[in-house]
Amino acid sequence: MDFRLSKKGHRYSLNIQESLTQISSFTSKLLRKKFGRGPETCSATLSKNYLILHIRGFISPMEEILITQGKPEYVEKARGCVILTVLEEVAGYTQSVLNVEIDQFHDDWNFSNNSGIMILDLLDTNHIAIEDLSVDYLSEFEEEISRISAMLQKVPEQIVTTVPSESFILVKRFGILIEIEKALIKKGFSDELLLTKSELEKKYFHLEGHFEKIVGRKIRDIFISWNFKQDESLMCFVLK
């Protein structure tokens, strides 16, 4: 199947839009099957190298009780086990619908906003004629990413930013782990490190960052995923 960009600008052609609707519908049904209830909304956004699934209104009654009791880490751990199987099935379905290969996948959740993201890294997308947006704040934005990253660990060795639409900014950071973190991972403390980094980085990027001033838009959510094995991190800024 050949996918082409609409002549109206940065909008999806009918073929692409139909495929994204199929993927978002499949994901919603799968979440309902695995968790006993589905999300209020699940929207799909496609870029040259990523598929973003933005999910809202997805907290089960049991999870809500645990969060109210101040135990979000229990929700994260339990949900993580199930979401992994969901991501694997969504990746397989996406491969068949878009005729692409999936390199890896990511997820992260903001329980206070009752929202989350699942992102697939895409390969072999030359047949999908999609162009990501070009923005004039890219350099300043990446400098701010480096500044905040250095507060908690170090300046990333490399930063690659993608703007797939007016609603999302994706930032992949390479080479961000410091030696003590690498040592903790080798000793089997990956889960503890992940929870700590998640809490601290989101706090700092929200409170210390000047991203809204740089972009000129309000930031609704910041999601962060890590791949400790490859020493990289994918960030997703959701704009209002």
C-alpha cells in the first residue's frame, strides 16, 4: 500500500487516516480486554519515525483506590506488566496495517492527569510520504533539554528532536546515564532507579524548564521513557 501526504498541507491522506483509526480502535479494544475497561479517548499520530498513541481517561477503580492511598508505584508496577503485552500486540498490528518494522516501543503515564502515551519506533517508512514539522525554536528547545538533564545527571551526548504535529514534540536523548546509575543497573536495581528517575526528571522538567516560553504554548504533559540497555531516553511533550 502506498501512503501519500494530503495536498492540503501537513494532514494525513485518506489511506493514512483510515489506518490510524484502525490502530487506535484496535488499541482501545485491547486495553478494554486486558484491563476490563477501555480509555475515554485513544488518538494516533504518525511521524516519519514514530507512531504516538495518546490515551486519556484510563484509570480502573482499583488503580484509583491505590493512587488515592498514595501508592502510585504499585499501579505503575502492575500496569507495566500488562501494558508490555498490549504494546507487543499493538506493534504486531501496526506492522501489518502500515507495512513497517517496529524497532522498540515505549509507554508512560500521568495518573494525576489520567493520561498516558504509547510510542512505537518505526523502521522502513520510505513508502509513507510524511514530513515532520519544521520549527524555529529547535535549537533553544534542545539547549533547555541539556540544561535540565545536567541538573540530575549530565548533558546528553546527543539529542534528536522530532515535531510530528502541533500537539507533540518528541526528544530522544542518547548517553545520559552517569557511572553510579550504570552500577545500580548492573547490581539489579533497575526498577528502583526507573521510579526515582521518573519522579525527579518530570518534576525538574515541569518546574525548572522554560519550555512554554520557548514554544509559546502551554505544556499539558511531559512523558519520559528510558532504555537503560542502550543508554537512551525518549521524551514526549504534549502541548495544549
